[in-house]
Amino acid sequence: MSRTATIGIDLGTSSAKVLALSADDTVLAVGSGGFPTRAEEAGQAEQDQRDWMDAIAAAAQSVARGLGDISVTGIGLTGQMPTLVCHTRSGEAVPAITWRDGRADAGVARHLDEAARADMYRRTGMPIDGRYLAPMLRHHFAGRLADIARIMSAKDAICHALTGQYVTDPSTAAGYGVYGLDAGAWDSDLLAFWGIDPAILPRIDSADAVAGTLLPAAATQLGLAAGIPVTVGAADSVCAALAVAGCAEGTVCVGWGSSTVILDAVPAIRLDPERRYLVTPHALPGWFGREMDLVATGTGHQWLRETMGWAEGELETLASRSPPGARGLLFAPYLGDGEQGALWNPDLRGVIHGLSLRHRREDIARAFLEGTVYEIRRCSEVLGQSGQVDRVVLAGHPASSRFTLHLLADILRRPVAPVRDVSAAAYGAALLARQSPGDRGRPIAAGPAAFPGPQAGIYEALYDRYRATFPALAAAAPGGG
């Protein structure tokens, strides 16, 4: 076994994951630590950066103990985004405003007309709403911009805590809402539009560049040696896609976590005329990801399970006992105060349609999973309109469920291959921390694929019924208008 390893740190939506990866692609140790979210008012989702570091430290110390005398040659970073972190001139600690916070949505909708939305998408590749850093800053700190010394996304804030450097990468910069995709730099016109001083932004470097070295105080906190090179890293979506598929055109990565990211890789900027997906720089130079995000799939799964009092894994077991179509029950899974995906509408809410006394809990379970996969199909169909979709790779906890895997294959009508249940984003961050460029694109070996079965034909009609039942949702204006 190799005696060296790189470490990937993934600051997720509700927990931090740390993974050590050997030079021969063996996962040597993993650790995790959770942290709370403050949600005391409608749309609020704030977190404390100190909680982030405590969670990372607990996870990293666990990993360090598991490594023994194996040498760590690099640390890579990834994290939830877009999440706004502000450093103030006064030194006041302010909460981080996460991507789940929807309080800026209505104000941004009033501030942007259709022409502005179209221009911003052309410049940035982003269908801008109130969950990007620039509009977040305008909404939450409009009266105190003079006190803002720096703004960062969550991953960049962790980089600063570990190295003292203010730096971001192109994929994370895209989440600021002011990154020019063609130029690969901050867009001066958009900075002026949102009233942002470019001096408060981090510099931009490549995802595999070394941001700095691990500071002594941070090293002590993490249980690692000081001086380890820390790589700039990339957005969690592209890190996960790098881990499960590398950069391969025709493969769609489905990362099913708190949210679900549907992302493929293309070798050139390819915008959508209807702005149904965002275009982000990928983790490797020369590649771009076409990305669609379902806001509350994993969190919706947890909510339903806890609300119904179901044990871990029971939702899938119950769903398997209900027939395709859940005896006529439909579940639109828009449980996160709005939806993105192919719809981009902050006003969407979850719907259980057709409920009657004849339905049982297994029908509700199946309808929820079917509704989630219908939305994944809606996204994959949009990607297929301007690019090939040959296969799907599934990462996240559902990849270990044969029922969910076959449900995806039947509804998507594509082979679906699972990757083992590790933090794909942390794995991708560890790949980016490797010293050799040739070693940064080796994906996790996928397991045996599930192929469409006899129920695939049944699901064609059921999928059509799902879309027809919610015609206003299917026609929702892109960009959250």
C-alpha cells in the first residue's frame, strides 16, 4: 500500500466530511461531523463558521488517527455553495447565509427584469436568483456595505481559515453571480450593477493550484502537520462529478445528497436558450459542467421519514411494496421553499395529489421517490436536447439501494451505475490535491449498472401523467421570474 495520501475536506450543507485517499486510490479513512442551521424565520438558513471548523476538526482528527504513519502530501477543499461568508472591517462575526436561504428571492425578482436576466445568463452561465452571493450581499447588507472587508463562499472561507489566503476557483466563483464565463474573471459591469467593490473579492486561481500551506494553529486543530500544501479546490458539484465520472461527455452524474445535483461535462461553453440549466467551469481546465439542482431531495427524504416515524432504510422498503404509480398517488417533491432543477421557480411547494382513504404509507413512500426521479428525468431530458446522454452514474446514499437504482433506470430509460457510498465531493477534492495532473481525473470505479426493465414502458405513461397533472409547474418561467 502507498505510504502517502491526500485529504479531501467537504463542507456540506449539514455536515463536514473528511476523506484520506492513497496514491493507489484506496480510501484509507473517513470522518464526519455535523453542525446546526439557524432557521427562526421564514426562508432563513444561517450557520456559524465556528461550528464549521469544529465539525471539520472532529472529522479530520478521526482521519488523522486512522492514517498512522502515512504521510499527507496535500489537502483539497470543496463545499456547499453558493453560501455567503462576510469578514467585516469592525471585526463583528456575522452568520454565514447558506444557499438554502430564500429571503433574497423576492427582492431579486423585483430587481431583475427579463432583459437583465438574459444578459446575466449570457455573461455568467447562471440563472440568477436570490441565492447567489452578489444578490445575497445586496439584500442582507445593503445598509452596511462599507463595513464589509471580504466576501467568500463557504469553501473559500475554510481555505482562508487553513492558509490565511483569500482565493477562489472558477467553479466556486461562478456562484458569486459576477464571474464572467468567457473572460474567466470578475465582470466589472455586474460588479457595478450589484454595487460591489472588487477589492472585497478573492483572487481567482485554478482548482488544482496550491492556495497556501496549512497554518500551525489550523494544523493543531485538525491533528495534522503544519506546512501541508492546501489546494484551492472546487465547488462540491464538480468535485463530486470528477470523482464519479471524471470529465467524459455523454455521462450524467446524479449526486443525491441533501439536494440532488444533475451534472454532465462538455468541452465548451454551451448555454441553454431557455436558461433551464447553469453552466459552470468544471474541476479540470477546458471542461464545463451543465448543472441542474433539485433543492430538497435528501432533506425531503429525511423530513418524510422523520414525519412518518420510519427507520433508516424503511422508506425504500415500504416503497417497494407499492406498485408502479403508487396506486394513482403523485408527489411533487418541491419541499425546499422553491425549486431549481429544470423549473427555477422560488414559489413552488410540495404537493401530494390524489390522496384517498385507500392509500397507505407505502404508496406515499413510493410516490415521493417516483416524484424525485421524475424531476431527475425532467433535468436529463433538458440536457439531452443539446448533448448526448448515454449513461447515468449515481452517487450518494440511494446508490446502495437496489430498489432506487432500478427505479432510476426504469424512469430514465438509461443504464444507471452506482458508486460506493463515500463522500464523492471529498473524494474529488482529494484528487485535486494530488501533485501529478495525470492523477487528478481518475474516477471511483462504478458498480454493476441497473438497466431499464419491464416497468420502463409503464413509467412512460406515468411520467406523462405526472407532467400533465402539474401543467403550471412544467411551464414555470426560468430564472425564478
